[in-house]
Amino acid sequence: MENSNTTSTHGLKRSKAFHPAHEPLRHENELHVQTDSVSGPVPFLNPTKAHFRHAARPDIRFKWSSRNNRKGRHTIRINQHQATSKAPQGITPRPTSSPSSIARGLWRMLTYYPFWDVSFDVAYVFTIGSVIWVINAFFVFLPLVRPATEFDNEELYGGGITAFIGATVFEFGSVLLMAEAVNENSSGCFGWALSQAVSHGDEGGAALKPSPSHCTHHHPNKHNLVGKGARPVAKDETDPQARSWVWWPSAHDLRTHHLHSLGFLASLSQLCGASIFWTAGLTALPGIYEHMSRPVAIVFYWTPQVVGGFGFIVSGTLFMLEMQSAWWKPAPRSLGWWIGAWNLLGGVGFTLCPAFGYDERSWAQYQACLSTFWGSWAFLIGSGLQWYESLEKFPVEVDRGRRGSSGANGAA
């Protein structure tokens, strides 16, 4: 496999080859990368996707992506024939996009709470924060639509206190998001196990099954939030996941890897936006908001919302871009892309709110409150999808463009 920093000696762009120190699955001797599948949407940034074939199951591809790697997910792709065949159960895993699989995923959201998994914590915290912002939107918008429902100081106390709590929860979620990004499993993880399903050498005897015990991500480890993987690392493996988690990467890792990673840049934008936005949450509190003059409110209340909301827009855009095969080509079949899209929409709503809020006229104030209302719902939908995503660690996708059982190349 060819490696590069920005451009390799063979003229490959950075997005077409992995840095030697961050080549995923380099410890998996049975997995072989499809060199033409290594790709990313931005030429001067790190690859975001690659496909690997297993020596014992060349008909199935392991789909590595930078987002899945951060989330501790292990995606494989099967062709349409395998998805609909009547092969013995266990030979080929069944697709997780079926209605029954989706129903199981929704039920899992109601019954399973792995708080030791930082990816689950990120989604869960943002969901709680989004619910608080929806409540806030009702406090400030409902009186404009139904004046009879308004109670004394509803906007000041109901709106102000929930705005502070919601901004604080978003800040906490953004810190966890950064912790997830800087503690990614740089060596990657296959996470699936092969077993001999047919003992006498019949066709297709190697069964591929999810195997959390083989996972080297930190997500299944109940003893730490991020850092060490659940599976002990062999003495001859130099896996950085054997160390404890870090709050911030080293200067070398930052310069050579993280600043070229779409996921890190998106998380950093979210954290910066949430930190600035928190200032507006603080000044919205009763005892502060009603004592600010108009110029002070513009500087410390409305402007931080504009800047913070713009950070949310940048973050959502970069998360969408991370899932795309080209910067201009949407990826609507990807759950991660929709998560970024809904968060982008929420960021637009949270930016339009203060943009209208600068104007004191009634129509502008109405639009400001309305923007918070639909922006909060957009964040809630995106967070709910991220919650669902965090609990599905072994997705099985169907490559509908592949008719054969082996030998076909292509990137998702």
C-alpha cells in the first residue's frame, strides 16, 4: 500500500493514501486494502473512506471510514445476491437496513444505555440539550402565537433559564465530542470474527460474525470512558490505544494528523461555536438580561449567538463533507450524512435567530423566536439519529451496484 503526507512520491494526493503512522488495520494481516478505494472529499485532507478484503472471505468488503472509526463501528458491505440468498444462517450477516433491524435499533435506544461509551454519551447529551432548547423555544415563541398562554415573566425566566441550561449542556457535549475525536483508534479495528460454519469444507464455510471481544476500540470497555480498548493488546503490537485517554493531542499529532482530519476539524468547530454561544446563555439569565442596555445586549447577547451559530453551521457542513465521496456530491444514503445535515439546519436556525434579533421590530422578533423553534427541532432530530447510530456497532450494508460475489471494486 502506498502512503503519503501531503503528496506521495508517486504523485498521490493526501486524500488518496494514508499517513504511515495512521494507516488503519495495519495489524490485521488477513485484511488487504483496495488501493483504489482509499479516498476523501478534500484533496489536501486525510482519507475518510477505504475498503478492505479479508483473505478468507474475499466476497465481503470491510468498509473503514473515519466517522465509523471514531464511533467504534465496524461496517461490512455485501452484494445484493448475498443479501437475498438462502445460504445457511450465519454464513453471511444480514443487512441492518431492514425494517426489523431498524425496529430492534429503536427498541435498543429505549432499553440500552452504555454510559461508558463516549460516542453514546455525545449523542445522549446532545439529545438532552436539544430537548431543553425545544422547551426554550416554546417559552419564547408560543406567547407570540397564542398570547393567552403567556404567564408573568415567561420569556425572562422560562426562556432565560432554559437558554443557560441548554447552552451549558451543548458545551459539555462539545467537550465530549472533542475527546472522542482526539482519542480515535488510529490503528483501526476489524471487530468481526471468522468461524468454520461448515465442517466438511462445503461452499462458503467461513462464517463472519460480530465479535465485541475482538474489538480494540475503547467503546466496549466499561472501565474507562475513552482510552484503552476492551481487548488486551499483544506485546508485539505498538497500538496507541494502549495508553490512557488525552484531553488534547500532542503538537506532533496535531500537526501531522488532526489538523488534516475532517472529523477533528468539525468537532473543533462545534466546540468553539458552543463555547462562544455559552456567553449568550449566561447573559440570558434573569438578573443579567433585563439590566443590559441595548448596545451591551448586542455585544454580549446577540453577537455571541451569531458567531456560535456560525460555528454550528461549519461543524455540520464538515460532518456532511466527511461522509461524501466528493465535496460537491451529497451522500443521502449515509446516516452520518443526515446527522450532519440536520445539525447544519439547526445551526442555520440558531444563527438566523440573533440575525433577526438585532432588529427590535415585531416582525423581526417573531422570526427570531421562530428560527429558534425550528432550529431546536432540527438539532433534536440530528441528535436522535446520532443516538441510534451510536448503538449500532456492526452495520451490514448492501452494495446494490455489485452483481457478482467477488472481484468487484468500488467505493461507497
